[in-house]
Amino acid sequence: MSLPTLLNTRSPLAPPAAQRARLDALPLARTFREAAASAGHEPLRPVAATTLQINVGKRCNQVCRHCHVDAGPDRREVMPDEVVEACFALLAATDIPTVDITGGAPELHPRFRDMVARAAGLGRRVMDRCNLTILTLPAYEDLAEFLAVHRVEIVASLPSYAGAMTDRQRGDGVFEKSIEALQRLNALGYGAPGSGLELDLVTNPVGAFLPAGQAALERDWKQQLERRHGIRFNRLFTITNMPISRYLDWLERSGNLQGYMDRLVQAFNPATVDGLMCRNTLSVGWDGRLYDCDFNQMLDLAVEASAPQTVMDLARGLITANPPPVSPVEALAALRRRAIAVGPHCFGCTAGAGSSCGGATADA
């Protein structure tokens, strides 16, 4: 049975401010700012944006135990047209090569297909962060074919190749439907060598520990999924569970919070800092506000006040002809100069081999 969202149950940890306060109250060996400084980043700053990550809302057909978005069927946050248009004005005026569409279940957004088609039409690499089960719903039966036509890279969540572990984290019956969706994608050519249809899987631990080595896990997963279900895929990404939202709630209720945070701090790897996704990703929230990453977005940690605060602000600077003219380079300069907002949760991205939307960022 699916778990209700924190918002729906009126959990004390539902508000982002409450989550930040709980993490800030923990006695840790050092702050993340101190850790980043020890790796030569004081303050931590971005490089040129290579990915525009668009979080289209919090609606989802699943309610997973670890979800950092607190997404679910009861959430009503959906990106409005004004924000969608601003995102595409930004894309058209810049050379940001990758568009990463996420949620919730991004496919539930009423303009999801339009966004995919427009991004592909601009010649961008398009990624869909898919929970797989959405592809099995009657209203979305042709969605896999649509994604294949537009050469969309699918980044699909699957906690384990073992059914019981997946269902434990994501809900009863999720594993079976996920396998059905993967087989449908394989039939379209996804994951096949030379097809150009990229299918990547994302796994995160079921419990209060760090993921195992990504390369070794990928070999094991490819062997097991091929043997058990005839499924093939391109890459496996390992993601550390972030101590925010529903996973933070679980850590708190299970008595694992302090121990888990201590583990993350002790496992800080300075080699991961250069590759942090907050350095090359611009995250857009469903309401248009800008963030350094999707995790900061869920904690309501907006970009530094000296930088543009919304994608609408940024898009106006890129497309208006009113004097003084603002070039794309000038409009993005303030964002590149900003200091990245950090907090205790950032240790989740720098522990061990690191963790990002593209998996590990360094050797453990």
C-alpha cells in the first residue's frame, strides 16, 4: 500500500523550513561550508550551466518512502504556462545543451509532450526522469513510443532488481509494473547497442547506508536483469538517499538520523566537489523560482539574492529589446558569480563516490 505524503498527513517535517531547522540542529563534526573549503572551494561556485533541469511539479502516481520531493497523487503543484514559456525563451537564447525534465512524475504535466517536442526541436539532449510505472497506465500507453520518436534519454528509477526490495521502498506491485515498462522500452530499441535510445537506471539504498560501488553494481544489475527478465539497459546510476523530506522523516522515526548524518560527514570525499551537479545545473521549480539543484529546491533554498530569482526574470533579460540590451552572456553572468547555497544535506552528494543526478562523481 502506498504511503501518504508528509503534506497530506500534516507532518511537522512537511515544511521545508522545518527540515532545514532539524538538520541545522544536529551536532556534526563540521559544516559543509568548511568541508568544501578544505577541498579548495570557498565559497562553492558554479561553472557554466550545461543542464537546465525543469521540475514541472509534485504530482505523481506513486508515493515512495525515500522521495525527496514528497510527491504523490494528492499534490497539486503544477508548472503554469508562464513558467514553461520562460524556460523555452531561456533555452532558445542560450546554448545550454541538456534539458532534464523531472517531477513528481513529469509525464503527468499536461504540456509534457509539448516540452519534449520543443526541446528536441531546439536540438537539445532531452532527459525524462521516469518512474516507469507511468508507462503502464492506460492513458499513457503510447508514451514510450512518443519518447522513442523524439530520441528522449530515459533515466528510470528502480531501487533493486529484487522485487521485494523495490516494493518495500516504492509500494506493492511497483516492481512488476516497472519490469513490464522496461520490457516495453526494450522492444522499442531502448538499451540496445547502437540504437541511440539511451535507457539508464537509477538505484538508491533501501536503508540508512551509502550505495555500493557503481561500476560493480552495474555489472551485477546487467547480468541479473538480463538473466531474470531479458532486460537490457545502458548505465546504472547510484544515488545516495538525501536526508530531506520523506527520507528525513524515516530517519527521524527510525532513530537513524544522527548516525546517518555522521556517516555522511565522515565519508566526505573532496574529489567529488568538482563534479557536483549544483555547479553545472540550473534548477527551475514548478513556480519558476531558480535553485542551485533539485535538492535545494525541495528545501526552499533559493539562489543567492544577488542573482536573478526566477526564470521569468532571466528570460526577460534574454529576450527584451528595451535598453539597455542584455545579451545571454550578460544575463547569465550574475548566476555564474553566485555562491551556491549549502547546508548539512549537501554531505549526501559528497560522501564516498559522490552522488548526483548522473550517479557517482568520483572514485570512493
